[in-house]
Amino acid sequence: MALSYVEGRILSTRVSFDAAREARLDAGERDRLAEALRLEIFAALERVHAEGGRSSSGWFYEAWPAVAAAALQRCRLWLDAVRLEALGRFLPGAVRRG
């Protein structure tokens, strides 16, 4: 589980940096997005681990659009509509297979 958390944190940081460029977020907003992503990624990882895990990491690519949508919902509390829309276009495709 610890390795999954490390990977989740790295992914949330990477995606938030890419998304910040797309949606023109400032550093504070980028950090808030990273935290929203981290929370949702960790929740997904915890569910899968509680279910006994998966035989491959491919499940995450399938789960990503829902993870991204949940993180976007968290951002609705503090981000304006224009940048929310930009994130909504970017985030679903931000994590892809290889």
C-alpha cells in the first residue's frame, strides 16, 4: 500500500502541473488541484487494495475518468467556471496507457 501511495502522490503532482498549464492555474490553485487529485487517487487505491488488489495496473486507466471527475467536483468549491471547464476538458484524458 505504501508504494501505491507514493505512486499516487507522484501522479497527482504530475497531472496537476500539466493541468495547471492547460487551465492557467496559479501555483496555489495547482497545489489545491494536486491535493484534490491525491485524495481521489488514494480513495481509488484504497478501494482496490481492500478488494484484494488486481492482477495488473490496467484497472487504473479504466478508473481514471471517474477519479478525475471526483477531483473536479472538489475543485468546484474554489475554482471559477472558466477554469473548471478547461480542467473538465483536460483531466479525463490526462492519464493514458503507455
